[in-house]
Amino acid sequence: MSELSALWRHPEFRRGARDMSGAVPTHWGLGFAGVLALLALIYSLLSDRKTWLVAAVAGSAAVAAFALPLKLNIVVAIATAVAVGLLVDHGTPPVMRPAKERP
């Protein structure tokens, strides 16, 4: 935590933070900041092709089900992500690597 406070005392960091805060219109509200925070979390979790595939399919399902009432497209996306994740994870056999020969 002390590194962050030391960084915040630096005038160039404060100036950059102030400039970046003016780039986002105020009428977007906290919802936009929440979306950015979740995108940052999700992007950090995308580490291999399987998770990219699951994220792409879940995002496509959410967009396809956008017309559902009560934001049920989010529920559809979650259910799709779980189903596709299970299929991808348990549907493919593990990679078999040859055993190393001992000298």
C-alpha cells in the first residue's frame, strides 16, 4: 500500500489521473467504471484457448439473448459458459506426454 501512496504523491501521476478522468463523460456514471473493472478482471483470466473459446461463446449467447426481459441474457450467458466450459474441459482427452527416460 505504501507504493501506491508514494506513487500518488508524484505530480505526474496525479496529472495523468486527472487528465484521464476528464476523458470519460460524467453521464456514463459508475456503470461504465464497473464494466471496465470487470473487463480487466476477465481479461486477466483469459490464459489459454479454452477460456477464450468459452468467453467468446458466452458473449455471443448474451448478445443473441439480448431481447429477453429482466436481463435474462446474463443468466443465459452464465449457463452457456458453464456448459461449454464443462464440455471443453471434460470433452477433450488430456495431452499425453512421453515419460522421460532415466539414465
